[in-house]
Amino acid sequence: MLRIETIEKRIDNRQVLSGVSFEVEPGQIVGLLGRNGTGKTTMLRTIVGIYNPDSGKVTLDGIDVHAKPEVKRDLVFIPDAPTALEGYKLGECGRMFARIYPNFDMDFFQDTLKQFGLAEGQKVRKLSKGMKMLFSTTLGLATRARYILLDEPTNGVDVIAKKQLLALIMEALTPESSIVISTHMLHELDRIADKIVLLRDGKTDEQWTLEQLQQQVRKLQIVFTNGASAQLLDQPCVHVLQQIGPVHTVLMESEELYSLLSDNNKLLIDELPLTLEDWFMWKSGGDGDAA
Ligand SMILES: Nc1ncnc2c1ncn2[C@@H]1O[C@H](COP(=O)(O)OP(=O)(O)OP(=O)(O)O)[C@@H](O)[C@H]1O
């Protein structure tokens, strides 16, 4: 198991991470969410040892990643742009990674590049932004490292290739491996993540399995009839996404309140499908935007 324990990190005299803790279990896809600048990339860089934490630690099966660099072979980080590889040809990158990662899957690497129409003789620098992400995500998945950390893998990727990329990510997961994805594409995570970790102001704010989230947070459309008071919704466990006259679209994180409202015959209540985007808007302080 990969365990991140109360990581703190200052960069340029600025506290970027101030208490990040979460765990990644084998077989899981974990989505790392947070608004721009909350520290997701810094966190991923710290996990793989590009940065050393000021305090806290990252352990892999109990071994401190920063104290025992050889453990890093079980981790691969794919940044949101493969800047370090720009001067190389795609095939050269594959061969370099094959020397570092003992389980590198060259057949997968070559077949997937072909699937995306990418030639091994091309220079990384000459690829478009989306093609660079297709290439670098393919390279990362081909390592067959136990923990694959992807920073915005679908950045700039068109919808057709995105679908293929998400399928590859899902297929790359084995019961022994895990994938951590930092992304703003919440509707993609909705489909593939087992667990989500929300970063706010450099701290892990909340973490849920998607199953728990669906069970504990409800999205409801409530119509107040016969003069029923909407003040019932004025509680911290309720977030109003939208209000049009007596019709309120809300998120609710309380079974007790839900039961209470369900028993009120002046209210008409419909349950709507909850999306990660709804929840993220609530928890990260966005304005209402009912879907
Ligand atoms: N090398 C650096 N030098 C100075 N400041 C940095 C550096 N790297 C990150 N920061 C700062 O740390 C904060 C977190 O940045 P980070 O890239 O980790 O956020 P993020 O959550 O990945 O953002 P985004 O979603 O926009 O990619 C930002 O305020 C950023 O300006």
C-alpha cells in the first residue's frame, strides 16, 4: 500500500502543502481533485521523490520512499507535459524506460503508439499537445510500475482519443497495481475512479470511495408547496445548487434531514443522479450550477 502521511512542503517561502494524508490500495484508481493551484502536482512530485517533504512521509509497503530510492522503481510519475523527453524520439524513450522499469511492456508500448498513429521515429518535441499526452501516458502505463501517477492525462486530448486513453488506463489496472490521476475532468473520474481525494489549500480535505459518496450525499429536487418554509434547507449539511421559485435543487449530506423532509407532505422530492462535479462545486466553494 502507498501511504502519504501528513506531508508538508514549502516552495520559494510559500507553504504549498500543509498536511496531505491519504492511502492508495492495490487495485484502486484514485482521483486527486482540487482547484487550480491547490498543490496536486506538487503532491505527486513529492510522492515520487522529485521533491523531498519538509515533514511527513511517503511509504510503500512500509518503506520510506525518500529514504530508500530503490523503491521508486515501483512508482512512475507522468507529468502534464513530457518536457524532459522533448529532445528524444518516442522509441528512444521506450528503450530508456525499459532499462529503468523491469516490467516494461514493450509490446503494449509499440502497439499503443500505432493505435494512436504515433511513429517511434518521431521526436517528442514535434508532437502536438494532445499527442504528447497520449504518448507520455502510454509510456507511463507501459512501465507496469505498481503505482502509476498521472497528472492531467487527458489534457488537450480529443474526445475519441480520450475514450481510448481512459480504456487503456482501466485495462492497465491489475489487482496488484494502482493508478492515481490528478484531473479537472470530473465526469471522467465519475466513470473510472474507486476513490477520490479532495485537496483544498494544500491539505487533504475529504476522501471518499465513490460508493460511499453516492450513499452519503444525495442530489435532490425539492418543491416547497402550500407555503412550506425553505428555511429547512438552511443547514451546513445542505448545499443549494439552484433555486427557481419553489423548486430547489440541493445536495444533502444527512440521512436524518432527508428522512425528516421525506415525511413532510408539503414537499415534493425527487432524487437526481449525483455527479462528482456537483460535489466538487459544493466542497471547493463554487457557485451553484444545477445540471
Ligand atoms: N517550482 C515552483 N516554484 C514556485 N512555486 C511553485 C512551484 N511549483 C508550484 N508552485 C506553487 O505551488 C502552488 C501549487 O501548485 P501546483 O502546481 O502543485 O497546483 P495544482 O493543484 O497542480 O494546480 P493546477 O490544477 O492548476 O495544475 C501554486 O501556487 C504554485 O504557484
